[in-house]
Amino acid sequence: MSKKGIFYGSSSGNTQNVAGLIAAGLGIAESDVFDVATATSEKLLGYDVLLLGSSTLGYGDLQDDWETFIGKLEKTDLSGKKVAVFGTGDSSAYSDTFCDSIGLIAEAAEKAGATLVGAGIDASGYSFDDSKALKDGAFCGLPIDEDNEPAKTRERVEGWIERLKAEID
Ligand SMILES: Cc1cc2nc3c(=O)[nH]c(=O)nc-3n(C[C@H](O)[C@H](O)[C@H](O)COP(=O)(O)O)c2cc1C
């Protein structure tokens, strides 16, 4: 059984809540869930599977605490690890930069040597104009829109977890 850790950044609690849903779905203990505002990069090394979550703020920017943590992640050797990315965004007010953070984090994790899992999410279930999370027409992680589609969150998380389980053990 692989050791799984969740690292999230959240400014108003939405991504934190999604992290909690994912932890419950995958049976990840609270002690393996970290807020990147206080987490150290050494903690990343203790896991085989890293679930990385961020909201998108500014205009297509990482959540504030991720702005600092991403530099630490990039300097960490993640080879041999699997990384899955999730994020929150607002597909209506920020339709051109919807959940960009997912793409930014996925790119950084792959550069650090990790293998991306939980990708290839069908974008047709979302209404938006553009996103850095799009790779070959599909999302490279799980986008959640708590601002406009909170009723879809649980189903989206559960569907993603089912896919993920096939890629991680
Ligand atoms: C100032 C501001 C800028 C935002 N910019 C974006 C954006 O560029 N793209 C996007 O998808 N969502 C954007 N959002 C929406 C947030 O990502 C969304 O509300 C998210 O759920 C917040 O999650 P958090 O509480 O975990 O930080 C923005 C929200 C605020 C307040």
C-alpha cells in the first residue's frame, strides 16, 4: 500500500474542504494532510503519492502560500513519486484562467521528476474559456468550482478518486 500525503493551499477554505473530502475518500489520516503555509518540503519526501491542491487567485496565479511552496517543491527530487493535482477556481468570473494553478503545479511536479496521475479529466462537463490545466484538451488534474457549482463537488471528487485508485494502490 502506497503512502499518500495531501498538501494544499487555501485562502478562504474551499481547497481545504476539498482536501478533506479527498482525504476521507482515500482513507488518508489527518496527520498526512498539510497546509503548505506551514509545511516543509522535507515532508514531501515521506510519501509515495502526493496529492497537491491549490486555488487559483490573482489572474491565473497560484494561491499565496503556494507561491512560496512551489519553489521548495521544484528544488525537491520527486523522482519515483506519483503526483495528482486538484484545484478550485471560478469558471464564470475567471473563465480565461480557470483553475490555472492545476497546470502550474503539475508542470512543476513533473519538472521535479514526479509522474503525473489523475490526469485526463474530460473538460466537457465544465463551462469556461481557457485554462493552463488543459493538456491535449483534457484537465491534467481535478478542477472544482465551489463558487458556481458546489452541488457537483462531491460527485466530481468521488469520480476522480475512483480513477485515481486505478493508478495508485
Ligand atoms: C481575488 C481573486 C482572484 C481569483 N482569480 C481566479 C482565477 O484567476 N482563476 C480561477 O479559476 N479562480 C479565481 N478565483 C476564484 C478562487 O480560486 C475560488 O473562489 C476558490 O474556490 C478559492 O479557494 P480557496 O478558499 O481555497 O482559496 C479568484 C478569487 C479571488 C477572490
